[in-house]
Amino acid sequence: MSETLAGFATTALRLAAWLVLLTVVFVPLERWFGARHAPRPRRERVHDIAYYLISSMVPIVLLGVPTALLAVLAQHVVPEVLTGAIAGLPLAVKVALVFIVGETGFYWGHRLSHELPWLWRFHALHHSTEHMNFLANTRTHPVDMVITRLFGLVPLYLLGLAGPTMAGTAAPAALLVLGTLWGFFIHANLRWRFGPLEWLVSTPAFHHWHHSRNEHINRNYASTLPVLDRLFGTYYLPRHWPAEVGTDTPQPATLAGQLLDPLAPAPKAR
């Protein structure tokens, strides 16, 4: 019991330290280089911090069992010839494969969260932000986050790019950490453009169009690789910025309501 409490306290302190660091970095940058908005209500700022903590801790618990089962399943399903071939690849090639396969899975998990109504009920919360800021990255329903991450993790396990060993778990963990850190950047209120680099990596402009209200909300699904949107026909990046962001899907005002409402039975269409 004491070890569990100590581990929880350590995790909480680590998250608090990261939040301080992110705030120190992004708040001045957003004030200097971001669009001007009216001050957000205090309740929204409190929700941001709550979702930061929820999105950092809850998926660790919810993903523990599925990833363990994936590791066991992969041992019995994946042919040894495939795992042997993967193991024999140079480290740089394996890292590149982990990144490309994982990001492709995340792309389709994200896209389906828009295209399937029952998944959109959870994902709509993420699009409820009406003023982009770095903490919009973690304003996500835990169910939405877990499902999207599983879309990226399952192919890694089934292809033998991840497994139960320490080395096998390091690759997906590094992918998730990198994606989370980059997510703070592309959600930030930063009016920066990067020229030719925008062909290679996602940027705030690229992702802000994904958060635009209605018109282009079903574009730019990739978290880091815009080439996936080009490949699958969902790329959109003009020179100007979206006039407004958000969604017309109504959201409860309270934190508890936002978390519980998607779990309730969907209202029947008339």
C-alpha cells in the first residue's frame, strides 16, 4: 500500500513539474505569437488542468491490460519468421518502422473517431475548445484516447515491432511520449508558418485547420506526418488561418457531465 501511494505521489509530482515547464514555455509564446482572444472563463482553465491530469494518468491504467494481452497474443499469432526478420533489421530501420506503422494506425483511429458516430460522441469533447492553446492537446475523453492509441499500438504488436520484453515496450512508449509532446506544440496558439517543412511534419497551422468549425473538421488527421493525409485524400493547408474553431456538437458544462454523457445511451433519432 505504501509503495502504491509513493508511486502515485511520484507520478503526481512528475506531472506537476511537466505542467510548470509547459506553462513556462508556451504561455509567453502564445502571448507573443498567438491570436488575440478574450480571456477564457475560469471554469475552462480549471477543466484544462483536470484533463491534463486525467489524460496523463487514466490511459496508463486503461491501457495496461490491453497491451499485456496484445503482447501475449502476438507471441501466439505472429509467425516466428516475421519476428525473426524484424529482430534482424538495423536499429534505425526498426525505429523508422515503429514510427511509420504507429502513426498510420493513429491516423486511422483518429479518422474513424470522426466518421463513426459512436466514436465521435467521445471525440467531440476534444473539438469543443473554441480558442486553441497548448492544453487543448489533453482535453480528451479517456475512452477516445485509449481507442485511438490502440489503433497505433495493435499493428506494432502484430508485426513484431513491440513485445513483452523491455526493448519491445520501449518503442511504443517512446512513440506515445513523442506524440504527446508534439501534440502540445500543434495545439498551441502560435501563428507560425514553416514553409517547406510543412510538407514533412504537422504544425500548428496544419492542426488548427483540423479544429476549424464544421468546414474542414474532417481534414488533417495525422498527428505528425502530413504525408498520410496527402496519401489518403484528407490534406488541407491554405495560406490563411481558420476563422473559428470548435464544434456544434453540444457539450455539458460540467466536467462530470462531459465525461459521463458519451457513456449514456445515444438519443434515438426521430
